[in-house]
Amino acid sequence: MHPAPSVIFFTVFSGVGFGLLTFLGLGQPDVTGFTAFAFFFIAYLAAVGGLISSTFHLGHPERALKAFTQWRSSWLSREGWCAVIALLTMALYGAGLVFFDQRWGLLGLIGAAFSVLTVFTTSMIYTQLKTIPRWNSPLTPVMFLSYSLAAGALLSGQEPWAIILLLIASATQIALWVQGDGAFARSGTTLATATGLGPRGDVRAFEPPHTGTNYLLKEFAFTVGRKHSQKVRIISIVLMAGIPILFLLPPFSHFLAALAVASHVAGALASRWLFFAEAEHVVGLYYGKR
């Protein structure tokens, strides 16, 4: 698929924001007053900024509110509801910490749970798509959640958890790449199965459906060279997990912690670009791109 910057930004930064909100809801770090305000400001800047950026990929952003009406069948709608509940709950929880020096534990746990659910519902928007076999895997939500929680642990200063979650995120990401590389072939979807003409012999397109490009080709038939893909994979893992772990091993330093967060986000952006660039939509069969 075409890796739209707004969607990449949305999936990465909303994950970062809700990951930090998860740890704050669990009381990590245990802060109040202005320090708590600083943590919540960063979390809301990332989470809300990411959510707002997602509307730029919509054909009619003004209709975004209509998505909330389809919660029974749409993961996008469920994501919207979970995000709103998480943000409102954590706003009340944060107010207690910032203005009243009170930690309302139950409210924090509810906000943390809905923060995790928000990231999960985001991942399910992509996981449910059987038309993109690379995404249609149980590893996809694990990857989204591990990235989010690893970022949250980094930003909240939970070094042991950050190292563990970074290792889980990198292992899951590598496994998803390995599985995804053969997912389209294993799906058994071909031009023959799509047309139902398989029993009659080899099926091929007589001529291209269009002489020029169109929306489907632009959005769903994006291709990335294998050599280029391999290089980006290595860079993303090194930035996302390798460098941050190295920065976390010495005694704690705010400077090294900031570098670890910056490196992780850069790696997450690179891997998320690949997530969309390497997606192979079955509609590509119709245009001879698969």
C-alpha cells in the first residue's frame, strides 16, 4: 500500500502517547504536581496529535464523527470510542495528580486499560483485512502493542520494563516480517482463483485494465525493492531497539534517556513505513502487479 505520512504518523505517535498514558495510569512514574503535568502533556501531545493526523487521510475529514456510530461492526469506530474514553478518564486521573496531589487508583487502572484497548483496536483495523495477507496475522496486534508499551516504558523511565518490551517488540517485528514475506503466496489467491477460471488452464491478463494510473494503483499497488526493504528493516531494528537498549544499560541519564526515546521513535517510523510499503493487496492481481 502507499505509505501515507499521515497514517504513519498516526499509528506511531498515537501508540507512543497511549503507551505513556498506560504507564501513568499504573502509577509509573509516581509523580504529582508540575512533574505530572509535564508527563501528561507529552502523552496527550503524542496521542491527540496522532489521532488528529489520521483525519488528513480521510476523503471527507468533516464526516469523521460518523465513524462513532458503527461500533458494532467497525474496528475504526471502536478505536474512536476507546480513545475518547481513555483520554477523558486519564484527564480526570491527571487532574487529581496535578491539582489535588491525589492518585485515584481505580480511575488510573480504567484509563490504562482503555489506553491499551485503543492501541489494540487500531491494530485490528489492519489485522482484519484478509485482502492483505501480510497484515492478517495474530502477530500484528502483538507488534502494535509491544511498540506502544515499549515507548511508554521509555518515556516513563521504567528502564527494566523498557528493555524487556524493546526485545519483545523487535522479536515480534522480525517474526512478522518473516511470516509476511510468504503470506501472499500461502493465501492461495491468484488471478485464476479471483476469476474462477483456474480449472480451464493458466490464466493471465490479456491487456492492462487501464492505460494510466488510478486511485487503486496509487493506494494499493505500491511496490518496494527487496534490497531496499532489507536495508530499511535493519535500520529500523537498530534504531527502534538496538540503540535505545545500549543507552539504557549505563547508569540513568536524562540525556541518554532522551536519545533512547528519539532513536526508538525514528526506528518505529521506519518500520511503520515498511508496514504499509510492503503490504500486498489482492487488487494488485487485477492490474498484474502481483
